[in-house]
Amino acid sequence: MSSVIVIAGKGGTGKTTVCALITLMLAHRAGARVLAVDADPNSNLSDALGLSAVGTIADIIEEVAKKPDIVPQSMGKDSFIEYKIHNDITENDGFDLLVMGRPEGPGCYCYINNVLRNVMAKLVSDYTFVVIDNEAGMEHFSRKTTRAADNVILVTDESQVGLRSAKRILGLIEELGIVAKKKFLVVNRSSGSLDIIEARREFAVDDVFVVPFDKDVQDLSSKGLDLASLSKSCAAYLAIQDMGDKLWPKN
Ligand SMILES: Nc1ncnc2c1ncn2[C@@H]1O[C@H](COP(=O)(O)OP(=O)(O)O)[C@@H](O)[C@H]1O
Ligand SMILES: [Mg+2]
């Protein structure tokens, strides 16, 4: 059984960092097959993980929409797109990465989105964990390329703006009818100033976790370095590991 973990939250709160740390932590587990999905066009999940992406799903969608002739007749559109997507997955030590990208230009992508949905559903079953760095507006959900999640992790910082956004996204999840089996709040870059007991009470989530402000994370980021080299004993990684042990216990 695979677990789909969606990371959501306002840009700047540390969504990509949390997503990358969860990916690295799960990839470290023996026997786990992990797929990280960069579903935020403004994101840099591949940079955070220290990878250069081969291509994006948006590129494939664009290419097939503009040049239907590139699809070999023997293959059919669906299989061709599926083949291209498999080709685009960057394979790494312990995890794979898929980048959605941003479709450019006009045109109806309904058909291709349908194919994408099917491919995603098949892809998911190949992995133990699928970790998605999602757009703040939950667009992939509204386009229904992802329909259900086992866990939605809302990332916020300690600011009121971050907390309000997390609440708004929770409302959006309701509105869009997204099936999320469990929802969690991660208070990231914490200095300990937020009342966690109050947050537990205020947010309709299954649990609240705290990831402290970590100078190592900030230093790597300001040097333009990825998180793969982050020490496994630093505060942020340990917090993510504790959360992971609780949410996805090793069997
Ligand atoms: N726990 C943390 N401790 C210190 N810095 C952090 C932490 N989490 C994120 N950051 C930093 O905050 C900035 C924004 O993080 P990022 O993950 O890119 O946010 P988002 O994806 O939400 O836009 C980055 O410079 C990142 O290194
Ligand atoms: Mg980001």
C-alpha cells in the first residue's frame, strides 16, 4: 500500500524544505520506495533535493497538444504519454522525482489531464510513499490530477499570515471535496513563541508538529546548497524524523 503525502501551505513558510526533508528521511528507510513530486511551478524541490530535473509533465503535455504527430501510431496517445512520463522521472539514491511544471499557452488539456490522472494513479502504486510539494492554491486537486491524499501536511511559520493561510487551505480542502484521511499542521522555523496547545485546539487537524528554526538549514539555503548534505543530527531533521516515526511507523 502506498501513502500519498501532500505538503501544502503559503509560499515562504518552508513547504519545500519540509517536503525535501520528509523525502530524504523516508528515502533513508530500508526498502522504502519514495516518489517526490514537485507540483508547485514556483518551487524548487529539485534544487532542495540537489537534483537537476530531466523534463516536466507540462513539457510533455505541451508537446503532445501541439504536435499530435509525434505519437507513434503503434503506441496510442495514452501509452506514449505514460512512456514519456516514466522517462522523465529522475532516479536517485533512494527516491525518484517527478516535476509537474507549468503548462504554457492556450488549449484544452482536459484529455491530457485525464491521461495524467490515470498515469499518476498507476505511478502511485509503484511506491511506498509519494510526497507532493503542492501549490498554495491546491490547483492539482481542483484539476483533479490528484484526487485523494492519505495525509495533508499544512506548513506554516509562527506568523499570523502563515496561520491564516493554513486555515484558508483547510477550508479549501473541505470546499473542493478533497479526500484527506488525516490532516496535520507543521509549525516550521519555530522559535517556540507559538502556543502549540492553543493551535491544537484552534485547528481542525489530527495533530500539530513543530520544526524548529535550524541555522544549518538556513546556511545551506543561503549558500544555494541542497538539503541532501544536511546533518542527520540537526534539529530540523530530527524533528521531521520524530514526526515520521509517529505518522508512518516502520514495520
Ligand atoms: N526549519 C527551518 N529553519 C531555518 N530555515 C528554514 C527552515 N525551513 C525553511 N527555512 C528557510 O526558509 C526559506 C523558505 O523556505 P522554502 O522551503 O523555500 O519555503 P516555501 O517552499 O514555503 O516557499 C528558505 O530559505 C529555507 O532555507
Ligand atoms: Mg517552495
